[in-house]
Amino acid sequence: MSLIVQKFGGTSVGSIERIEQVADKVAGFRAGGHSIVVVVSAMSGETNRLIELASEIQEHPTPREMDVLVSTGEQVTTALLAMALNKRGVKAKSYNGSQVRILTDDAHTKARIKEIDDARLHADLKEGFVIVVAGFQGVDEHGNITTLGRGGSDTTAVALAAALKASECQIYTDVDGVYTTDPRVVDGARRLDKITFEEMLEMASMGSKVLQIRAVEFAGKYNVPLRVLHSFQEGPGTLITLEDDAEMETPTIAGIAFNRDEAKLTILGVPDMPGVAHHILGPIGEANIEVDVIVQNVADDNTTDFTFTVGRNDLPRAEEVLKKVAEEIKALEVRSDNKIAKVSVVGVGMRSHAGVASQMFAALAEVGINIQMITTSEIKISVIIEEKFLELAVRALHSSFELEEEPNDENADSVI
Amino acid sequence: MSLIVQKFGGTSVGSIERIEQVADKVAGFRAGGHSIVVVVSAMSGETNRLIELASEIQEHPTPREMDVLVSTGEQVTTALLAMALNKRGVKAKSYNGSQVRILTDDAHTKARIKEIDDARLHADLKEGFVIVVAGFQGVDEHGNITTLGRGGSDTTAVALAAALKASECQIYTDVDGVYTTDPRVVDGARRLDKITFEEMLEMASMGSKVLQIRAVEFAGKYNVPLRVLHSFQEGPGTLITLEDDAEMETPTIAGIAFNRDEAKLTILGVPDMPGVAHHILGPIGEANIEVDVIVQNVADDNTTDFTFTVGRNDLPRAEEVLKKVAEEIKALEVRSDNKIAKVSVVGVGMRSHAGVASQMFAALAEVGINIQMITTSEIKISVIIEEKFLELAVRALHSSFELEEEPNDENADSVI
């Protein structure tokens, strides 16, 4: 008889029919004796409809008023779902962010949760109510409505789970879990029963858009077990949790992540002197361009070649900035390439197993793929390669690390 | 430099274009140095859209959740209007019912305002903000969202004007004021510069649907000067206010009201005994049917004929109830007639002038109209006539009381 927080996104509540299906699911859990808090997004399309209205008035509408406007989308869903639950004889009550009281800072349209008042929720849970909370929104200390930014409903769910000490936070989506890699690229991609918060972060940052990165960080910080599940299919989904010691002993690779959204910039013949990296990347940062992989090679003529990657959309701006920098520091030349991709092997297991990197490079070499750049973190090794080799690389790595097969030592927790 | 509360209904804010026009109007008043609180309804069609969503789930949705659902409509408008004002360089802030704090009882979907917290509004007004408040909604003492029922935005505006001691509450509509009678019936119908609260109540209850009756009652109780104006045309509108002594001296008739929505029921040959009216009307009241005009004639054979009118929609139900009653009290017969209409002469002036009734009856007799029933109040005389004579009666009365002509002694206040 545990407390579960369940989050349903915009597609899962995109029509009355789907809201009824969600109500069936929630009612089933309630009938199982669990206490339930449901977090919902706006019905799909609704947030865009509201933003469209605002944009007819102002190109950059007042952020405070944007929050007042778009927060209505989630409120509508909470009321409809509470009605659908009531219809099924399930006691249910809707709450908006201000009613719960999800206290945030006052950074309108991208606020951060500071505190959640759990008194009222606990009282209603005790009385047997299913509580339906509007995701993505809160209220600042002056009572102004705030929103957490797009996708913030995941964060609301995790924050509520942390505040209420829920035994699990279930994120219902349009996929049935987290996969070893994109099933559209590798036929044998396998749903993971379990993945650690850190691995999920690395996978998410690489384009596995199952979960908001902020929500995963939050869950990791407060150790809230997260489960990704399909809204309308049965199945255990994927549990995202802390690693346990037993698993650290095995060199388990969680998955192969990749990202096509990269472009490479190289500045050649830079006079090698202290602070050169700062000279080059400072202006890029000031232009609000995020840099991903960075590599610097020192040549023997006291010049250096400096290469880094940026998001593909940022390439034209980055190139412009870099050309000015090149003139200033008397570099030889700027080259760019947007036909690249990043492929990563992710897994906490590699911390204690040095062989992962060499196995990765060997697997790529075997299929004749040249590695342009390498970067590593504690639980991830990434390489930049030519974009056209991306699928080939992912398949080679997936097979080399035997990700098609269920690891022997893993006993998946069953879903609550 | 006074404080004005302005209310714009659903049609006035029914599109972004209209919201922009409203913003122009409000900005104009603000530029004139006034402090402004604007109350808005949901964009026309929006409330129905939301109700439709709910009705797909439940025939009778949970009232608490209905309020959560439909209250979003007004919130959307507040945000959009605040943006439109900001765009014009006018400082503006939206407030929903809970933020203001418009405290109501907990009668969901038909709540009554108990108290308005004016602290926050005063602080923002002092800082020069135009405050845009969501009409029609409030919050109960437990923080649950409530709504005042359809048309409640007028009530919100008046209640705010009373709480803030505004010098005027302006209700913007699709007509340019209150008329002596329906201009579609009488060509010479004239816009009134001024009308008393009591007269307005009588006119409103007779189908002049310019203002919500509750709002007029509220305004009268707290002596809030109300002005009805056209949203998109210039003009002074009609001021609804207390009568002043000077005007009581003249037998001014404010207007001719009428109502087609009536049906007549007669129970014949009722044994005349004490309590007979209660015997007949008790069961009608229990069936939630409102009775309007009542007339009882005692015949000389110790029986009585009892006649009353009800709303036309209620006639079948009322007839059914009455037939049972007739059996019980051994009355002779029940007759019904739904081809009737009510015409009323309304004016505080008639209090001190006995001649009004006889002038009314004379005017109707002159055009050959038979009066079926008569009922009088302090400031109104109503007659029930055959429906087919309605227009003829209204024209005859309008002309007899010389309502086409501006009264000499009236100096209209100019609009603020």
C-alpha cells in the first residue's frame, strides 16, 4: 500500500478518450490499494494554441502573463481527469500549482521549484482522494503564477514524489521504456529493466528524449525511483534508480546513445600560448552558444589546432564569431563541418573496467570507421565520426557489447 | 483622478482583435489619469467549449471540477489583455479570483461573494498598475476555486467597485445603454441617461438582459454607480444610480418592459376556504417552478378562481402538478394558456403619482386591448394580455407616456 506519483504527458491526455483511458489506469492502481498522486500536462496542442494567441498580441509577451496564460492548459486537464475518476467512483480532486502550493522562484517561464507544501496533499490522501496536480506550474512567494518551462511536468512529478516520499515516480510516455539504443537504428535494441540516474542523464543528453534531464537530475538528487512506462500498453517499463554495489562488479554497458545534431569547427594554426582556449571559447560562450566536445592538438611548430563541436543550428553564428577571433589571435584558418555525428557508449560499469574504451575503438575500426574526436567522462565514452557512418557505428557497438542479450545477473524489479 | 472598475463581457473580448480594441479603450482612460481595474469574461465560445469537454465525460460533472475547468476561460483573457496593455506601454497585471482573493461560499457553480481582500489591489493600483481581474470566479475558505454562475462577471465588477470604493463601475456591452423599451419594437425608443437601481431591476427582470439582476442588486445595496456603455462605440451610456429627491417630484416613467416568456394557469371552482392559495402554490414551489403574477377572484357561490403565471418552459410540469392538486381539493377544472405576454410600466416617479395606472389602462383600452391580469409594485404596474397584442401595447404605452422625448428636468451626468 504505497504512495505512487504518476505523470501523464500531453499526448497521453490529448483527447477525452485518452483521459478516460488514463482514468481507467489510475483507478486500477487505486483499486490495488495504493495512494495516488497524478501529475498531468496540458492536452496536446493546447499549450501551442495558447502561445499562438499570445504571439498575435506580442512577439515577446510579458513573461508573467505568459505563465498566467499557459498554466490554464494543465488546469483544464486536471479538472477533466478528476471528473473521469469521479465517474468511476474514485474520489479525486484537482489541484493547480498554487493550490498545492508548489513554491518556486520568480523566474517566469523557467522557474525552479523551491519548496512543496505537502500538508494539504497528505490530508486529502489520508481521506482516500486521488490527487490530480497540474504539472509544469507553481507560484512564487508573492502568489504570482509561474511555470517551469516546457517539459516541466516531469519535474513537478519528481518533486512531488520527493516531497511526499513516494515509493515510486512513474512517468507514462509513448514508449515502453528506455532502450539500449534507438530501435529505429538497431533492430535488436532491447528495453532496459533498470538504468542508473547517471546513465539516464547521459542517454537523455544524447537525444533519448524519454525524460527531461532536469527531472532525472532531481530524481537522482533526492533518490526518487523513477519508472518510465507506456501510457496505453502493459509492461514493467524501465526503472531508473541508484546503482547497487553488486552491479558495479560487472562491466555492464547500459546503452549506445547518439546525436546527429552536431557540427564541428576547427581553428588552425593558432599561436600556442597560455590562455588560448579561453581566447577562443570566451566569445563563443558570450554569444550563448553551447560547446560540446573540445580537442586541442599541439603541433611541433609552436602552433596549435583547436577543434570543438556545437549544436548544428548554432554553426553559422559560431563560425562568424570564430572568424573574428581568428583574425584577432592571428590564426591561420577556420574550417567547419556539419556532416558529423556523436556516438557514445554509456554505462556505470566502465568506471571499474578499463577495457571498454579499447573495445569501442576496436569495434569501430573493424567496420572501417575513422574516429575524428574522442571525449570521455566517468561513465561515457563519446566519439565524433562522419555522419554517414552513424547507423553502422551504432549497430557495430550494440553488437560488440552484446546489448541484444539480457544480462544474467540482472533481476528486474517488477513494477509496483 | 478617480478609480473606475470596467467590465468587458465575452463578446467584447471574443478575439485578439477585440482584446486589442479593449486595450486601446482602457489605455485611454489610464492616460486620462484614472486608476483602472478591468474585469473580463472568457472569450466568447470558450466557456461553452470547456463545458462541452466536461459533458463528454459526465452528464453532471462534479461541481468542484466544473469550476476548476471553466475558471480557466477568464484567466486566459486576463493574461491576453494584460499583454495587450503592456504592449501599449501601460503597466498591467492579471489576477485570478484566488489571487485577488475574492472569497466566496463553497456553493460550486453558483457561489456568492462573501468578502474581497483589497490590500494587494490597492498596493498595485498605487504603483500605477492597471489590474485585470478574471470575472465570474472566486475561492472558498479552503482555497477551492469557485464560480459565481453564468453572467457572474458583472457581479465581480460591482463587488470589486464596492470593495475598492470606486467612483463608478462601467459595464461594457453590445448596446449603448438602457432604453425606454426594446428599440426593435418601438422605433422611437430612447436611450436613458439615468435610471435608478430599482427601475433597472424591474427592467432587467422583464427581459432587458443588459445587466445581471444580481449585479444590479449588489450595486444598489452598496450604492455603486453603474454605467452601461457600448464596448466599441463612443457615448455616455446609461448611468444606474440612486434616485435623487428632485426627480421624485416628477412622474417620470423610466420605460416599458415586457416579457413573452409567460404562460397562464387557471384552476376553476376551488372551494373557498382559508389556506387555499397555499394548497395550490405549495406543490408548485416544491416542483421548483417560479410563479410570477397571481390573481384570485372570489365568486358568489363560495368557490374561487385562482390564476397565476409561470415561465413558458415550466408550463407542462406546472399543469401536471396542478391537475393533481385540483383532484385533491375537489376543484372543477384546470385551464392553461401560453399565448400571453406581460407588459409593464416602470418608474420610481409613480410612487407619488396615482395617475400612472389609470393612464396605462386608458392607453390600452384606446387601442382595444383587453387586460387579463393586473399586478402592481411600488414602482411597476404590469398587465397580462394576449401575446398577439404585445407590440401594439408597448407602442401605445411608449407613446402615451411620451417616452420618445427627453424629459426637460433631467441633466445627464457626463461620463467620467
